[in-house]
Amino acid sequence: MSKLITISELSKKLKLINSKNKKPLNHVLRYWESEFKLIKPKIINKRRYYTNKQIEYIKLIKYLLKDQGMTIKGVKNVLNSNVNELDEGNIDSLKANLFKKRIKDKSNLLLKKIENLKNYGKKKLY
């Protein structure tokens, strides 16, 4: 069985965080649940838990809404057109762009960590 994560963990993972009080924006995910039939979390003891497959759909929805500036209706059209099957080989596809963004984000994070190691990892000799 795959690991399930809570709505708060998912909000943090997706960087859906209130900039003032640093609390997760769980209402955004609950709203997306109401709009997209693909998102059906398991509810255990009145808490929402998401599977890896649902997380991937939510990442795609967030990418299309927030990064590509699409509307809810536009995202629904993309998801209903089976974009995952249609654009596998197209290098400029939405799915390819999503993966490019993820790789770029991870690369930037690694570069920051390397820079921190360079700046603070060495003992200064005087």
C-alpha cells in the first residue's frame, strides 16, 4: 500500500502556504476537490488522506492553474482530453513543461544547498 498524506502535508508540499501566518492553505485543496472529480481523498476519522496518484493530479492542476494561468474550466478541458496519453512524445507539451519545471525547481534547491555548503561548510582559517 502506498503512503497516504494529510491535506496539511500536501498543502506544504505544494507550497500552498499563507505568507503572513505560515499556515497551510487547505481550503484551496478542498475547493479543488469540489471542482475536479479526479480528486477523491480517503476520509479516515474525518481527516483527508491523499494517494500518490491523486497527488500527481493535484500537482498537474496546480501547475496549470498557478503557473500556466489557466482557468478552472480550461484545466477541466485539458484533464478531460486525456493530456497524459496524447502528449507523451511532444517535447513542448503541458506534461513535459510540468516535468521541466519540477527539474528546474529541484536543481535550484540543490544549487542553494551547495552554495550554503561552500559558504558555511568550510572552517575559516585565520
